[in-house]
Amino acid sequence: MRKAVTHSQSPAPEAAPRKRAQGLAPELAAGPAPRPAELAALQRTMGNAAVTRRLQRQPDPGVRDEARRHAAEPTVHGEWGTFRDMMTRAGFPDDVTDVAWQLVLGGIAEQGQLNDEAMAKFTERQEQRDHRASNSWYQELVKVVGDYLEIDTPTLALWSGGREVSDYSRTKGHTPLEATPFGGVVDKLTLTSDWLLKTPMWNVLSKAFVSRARGPVHIFLRAYNPDSVLIAQEVPQLRVVMALNPAVKLVWHPVYAADDGKLMEVTKSLELASDASYPTRDECVQVLYDYLRLLHDPANAHSRRAYADMSSRLAANGNPQ
């Protein structure tokens, strides 16, 4: 997807691919829907024109037109140049960058149909989530970038309750997914205006991320939702890892934003401190809910949403505040 250039002369985002196809191989001219790995290999060897013609032979009315166009012609996407440059700065080889970009855009193009199928075929929330995450392009993406989900701290971090919680976990010496080499790149991109087309990519990446745990995993909880990706997907995956590796354990942190917006942790005596950890989810959630229920200041806009989420959840479960 790039021309041979010097470092001081980067091609524009819409630059032509490195190779152009003169025609399709007979075995790729028609037939069943191509696999992501097939298209990635086709792009590398014959160029984007070949990929475009291959995709055009596949009837796929559920795919959004713009996403389909970007999957067929990756360098047309306005963020290609930004992605390429960030991947270069992060130390990714050119071939990994090219294939990863093709797989990301291919996944976005496929995701719309998977989302429709998930809602039509399944009623259980987790079954819907699993079907959306079955996106074969995203599954192939993990195989390509899996080694670039490593952490640069001794422990990895998971979080819930707003992006600032992720940043907070980083200041505490842990690495969340979006601070890994590849996570850090895609986190800075828009990719598509439809969040539902890229959320499953993050779910697939997070599953691969937590599977790499080799020691304590610190979980920072500002809001508790049993249906969140954290609780419904990441923690169960971690428990599988824990069963195979006793060194992996969960360390829970209840997080509250004070009046000045500073994130603090809640102790057992319901005081705010720089660090307060618990060995179980239930202890963490109980302390967090007790603080929100008893000590939250309604004038504190920084924690208003966490308080509202807790209140609605308690009410739904028939528990008065």
C-alpha cells in the first residue's frame, strides 16, 4: 500500500498501492466469499485493484457503501496516512502495517451485516455480542498484531466508567489495552462514524489482550455494569487464564471522582485515598456503592453519572437507596 520513498518524503494518504494487478488469477475470479487472509495476501501480491474486483464479485447488500469502498481501496480512507505514520513510529514493519489496515477496514465493512444478524438471530445479550465478535477480519487482525499487544509495565489494567479511568490506571503503573503499541494506534483514529462497526474490533482485541496476562491484573471500577464488556467478557476470560496460571489474580479498585475531578479510591472506612484494593469484585462493588449511596455530593458533576447508574441499577433490582 506504499511506494518506495525516503523518510523525508512520505506519500499522501491517497497514494497508489505499491503494485497494481493486471488481472485476477482464475481461481480468484469467482466463487465463495473470500477469507480475510486470502484478501490480505491478494493485496500484497497483486494490489488493491485485484482486491476491489474480488470484492465486487461478492453479493453483500448488508455492508455500508462507504465501508465497502474503503475495504476495497484502503488508501482512499482519509486516515490511511495517519495510521501508516503512527505504525511506523511505533516500530511496526511495513508489511504488518499494510495487512493490519486491510483487515481493520475489511472488518468494518463486514460488521454491519453481522450486527443485523446478531439482532435477528439471538435474544440473549451475550449471544449477540459473541456473534458480532465473530467477524473473521477482526479474528485475522489479532493473529497479525497479537504480538503488539504486549505491555510495558509489570501488570496490565482493565477499567470501566469512562476513558479517564484508563488514563488513571496508567498513572498507577499499569498498562490498559489502549496503551499497548497497536491499541495506542487505533485508539487515536476515528475509522468510521458508526461506533457499532468498530466496537467488536475492540472486544476481539481485549480478549486477546487479557489472554496475555502473566501476573496480577488490576481492575479499576468507577461504575458497575454486569452487562459490560469488562464483566461479561474480560473477567470470564481472565478466570480461564487464572485456572491455568496461578500467578494471575484479580486486584479490584473502586474509583470515585472527587469534587475537583481528581480520581481517588474508596477505602473500607469509606474514605478517599490514593490506593485501595480488594481481592474480590463483590467487596469492591459494595464499597463503591456504599460511598455513592451515603457520601456522594449531588453537586459533584464529576460523579453524577456513576451515582445515577448505581441508583437505577439498585432500583431495577428492587433495592431502595
